[in-house]
Amino acid sequence: MRVICKKSMMGNDVRCQVCGQGFVVFWQGRVQVRQLERKLVLQHLRMQHEHAGNGAEVHPAVAFDVLLWDGAALGETAAQQQSSTA
């Protein structure tokens, strides 16, 4: 499973918690797992800062893939989240 992120100066789906850069996210999964995917995207954006500083320039200027994990594992985790909130 993967999503594609692209820097955005206008509307955004997620915002990097380190530098504030906004990103449009092109989701591929089901709506039910987007909350979990959002957390993984934010984690990926934070990791881009680990060795490169705190500015928005650490994020690629072009669209980039965020690899999550296989759909079966993602679906299982989403189901666990739903059952724990029910």
C-alpha cells in the first residue's frame, strides 16, 4: 500500500509537524484506513527531517511515494482500531 504526497502552497491534506509545509495526499486505500495512513504519512514527513534540518526544503520538490505496508496488514490494523473505538 502506498500514497503519493506533493507539496502544496494552497489547500492541503496534511501538514508537516516539524516545518509546517502542507501536502496534498493522493490516497489509494479505503476511507476507513485513512486515519491510520495519515499518521504514517506524518511519521514519514518527520523522518525526512532527521538528518537534514528543520526547513521545508528537506521535503522533495516533486511528488513522492510514501510506502506504508501491505494491504492485508493495514486492513487488520484498521479493523482493530474500529473494534477498539466501538
